[in-house]
Amino acid sequence: MSKFTSGFEIIHEFIGLKWVPEILESIGNGNKRYTDILNSIPYLSHTELQRKLKILQEKNAISKKDTNTGPEYQLEAFGKDLLHIFVHFSELSEKYLMTS
């Protein structure tokens, strides 16, 4: 298996998960608390956010830290890289796929 194929398989797992790009973007934009993340993404349910946060934690894309004021989420290196890829996909879409 080539490095390209292997890398794509890693990313493909996350591309197929609804809400993951939005959750990573929200955390990357400074929404560290559960409620802030939930409120920043229209139509995302509590249940779905809980599921996706758990998956992202298991894959070491985000971490959860307990603070004096409650738990906070932060992007790990893998999550930052995923977010970078998702932003690039969005830029490609705007540049090449949007019709006037």
C-alpha cells in the first residue's frame, strides 16, 4: 500500500462522518465547552455531538480537559491537521466547483 493510499484511508474515515468538520472548526474557532460547540452548529443534536466527540477523542483528534470551570475540548495535532484538510476541501470547492 502506498503512503498516498494509506493517508487517504485515514482521512476517508472522517470524511464520511457527518458533523466532524463542523465540530473541529468550532473547537478551532475557540468554542471549547460542550454547550458552546453545540450552539455554534445549527441542527446538531446533543446525542450526535456526544457521539462525535467520543469518536474524535478515541482517534486522538481532540482531548477533553477538566478545568475549575468545567470540561473543555481542544484540538490535538491530528485534529489540527484534519481541520486544515477540511478547510482546504472547502477552498477547493469555492474555487473550482461553485457556479456563478
